[in-house]
Amino acid sequence: MEKTPQTTGGKRVLKIDCDVRILVIVLVLIGIGVSLVASSSSFFAGGIYSDHFALLRKHIFKVVVALIGMVLAINVDYRAYRKWSPVLLGGAIILLAGLFFMHQSIRSTERWYYSDRLNMALQPGEVARMALVFFLAYWVTRCGAAITDLKRGFLPAAAAICIVVGLIAATPNYGSAAMTLLVALTVLFLGGARLVHLGGFVAVSVAAAAVKIGMTDYARNRVLAFFHPDAGVMQQNWQVFQSLVGLGSGGLVGRGVGGSTQKLSWLPDSYTDFIFSILGEELGLLGTLAVSGMFLLLVLRALKISRRCGDRFGEMLVVGIGCSIFCYAAVNMYVATGLFPVTGLPLPFLSYGGSALVVNAVAVGVLLNVSRNRAERDRMGHRGHLEYERVYPS
């Protein structure tokens, strides 16, 4: 991230070339996340590691890695990803396929690589989600008007989506698979794909998902618990029930940072998938509205950057990144408030974890690089813009 010292009226100021609003939003969300993880993980860390700050230290390390990745991504011209997008997708698919041969099983899922030596885990589904966005941005740009053609434009993109979503779902990780599919179809829709093609793909996907959920006991029970909350508190809706208790007890301004009682083993996954509930309990309705508003502002700024980008690949890339982060945040909040079946999706930048945090931070760095290049072209003017395009062709 380039900071250029300037002199104004005898005062030196720093000029940041990327979109400052998005940068500030992400940094504030990460800061709030560190505070909430410190509070919500202390009870569990004390019981598991006999150290109340064990999980917090791990999270801070991952935050540092994420911030370094974001800074590096800001300083890499986003056009470089265009020709490498198919390679990135291929690598992500290999990582997903490798889970069937070597993985770490956590809660009967096989979605992780784990290193005992590094004491770290990698979730390839998060990498594949963003790699698919990069590939679809590349494909839409390459096809141009041909994206409306079924054989030449839509089917190759649909095949890539099916491979990635199918492998993610097989781990099993139905929530991430559904969100990856939603974001991918959004990119194709905004990229100009025909509604009839998208509609057919959605119909087939919904039918396949219904069959798969019906054959999987825990997924079927979660859906049934969502549609029949009057059946009482059961194992399938225990988290949602406790989440609503936490949100309700927070009131308007909350109990204060560290004041949560739901974190005391009442709410499972309080520092990961249900950290939004701890946010509501400790910071109240005002805190949840502030965080929700930041995610909304982030995606709106991303859409504005895409409209002003002047480059098709950058436009699709920004749309995909912005929508991916926003969709994950929205569904996580819906789950925490009982408006959607439990899916196990983290809240971007706030939940404890490494894979999602690092991938989202690097993706935001790419988004900021797009905004930075746009600002640079505006400063260079029309003639400079032509020279710039000769050096970095779209």
C-alpha cells in the first residue's frame, strides 16, 4: 500500500491511494473480532489448555498473517491474476481432492489439512471459493458476449462451478458449498449470462441439494428443526436457542465487553460460527447494527469501485469478492438470529479461525489494488492512461 508524503500549508500528510473506507472497515471489523474472540474463547481455552489466552494468541497470530497477506495483495497489480486464474483454480481443486486421501477429521467432517508441527489447519474450501471467483472473472472477460452462448460460454463455467461446489459439499460442508454456488451464479449473472441458463442450473442444483440433504441425517434434522421451532429445544436447534437468548439479553447497549454469560459453555461455537451472538450480548443491538452496517457499506463500496473500474476483469473480480464476503456475513447473521438453518459459516473478519480470515483479507487486498489502480489512472489522465494500458494490458 503506497503512502505518498505531501506538503500542505507546511504540514506533511500521507496520501493513501486505495479505497480508505474499505480499508478502515476491514481493520475495524478485525479489531472487533479480536476483542470478541478474547472474551468468548477464554472459558473454553481455560478448560482445554488451562490457559485462558491460548486461543486468543493463536487468533492474533492469524490476524498478523492475514494483514501481511492483505498488504502484499494491495501491492500486486490485479491484472497479473488474469492469466493465472485457471492455474489458481486448478490448484484449489487439487487441494480439495486431496482431502479424500489425507485430512484431519473434525466433528465428522473431512474439510481440513492439519499440521501437528505447526499446530495449524488449512481449509481448502475457503481457498477454492475465492479461486472460483477469480476464474469466473477471467472467464467472463475472456468470453465477452459469448458468455450468453450455452456451449462456448456458460457450460465451461458451469462445469468449473459443479466441480468446486461438489467437492466442497462432499467433505461435507453444505453451507460453504451453497454460498460458493450463490456467489458464482451472481458473478455469471452480472457478467451477462442468460437467465434461462442460470435458471436451469439453479433448478438442477436445488434438486440435487434436496436429495443430498434428505439422505444426510444431521442436515435433514437441522432443516426440520428450522421449519418446526415449536417442537421444543432439541440438539439440532440448541445453538440457535442459546444464540437468541444471548442476543435478547444484550438489550440496546449490551452487557459490556467481556460481560457475556452465554460463552460459559451455554452457547457452543461462541467464538467461531456464533460470535455474532456474543457481539449482540456484549455490545447490544447498537453493536450488531454497527457491524451489519459496515458489511453493507463494504459491499456498496465494492460495487461502486466495479462501476468505475474501466476494466472488465477488475469489475467482475471486485463484484465477486464483495458479494462473497457480504453473503457469508449475511447468512451467518441469519443463522444466529434463527432466520436460516444452521450452516457452520464463519462471520468474516470476526470469527476465530485462520483459513477464512486470511483468504478474505487477501481478497480485500486485491479489491483495494483495483481501487488503487483506478485512482492512479485518474491522476495520470487520458494520455497517461493509454501508456499505462500498454504496460499493463487489460
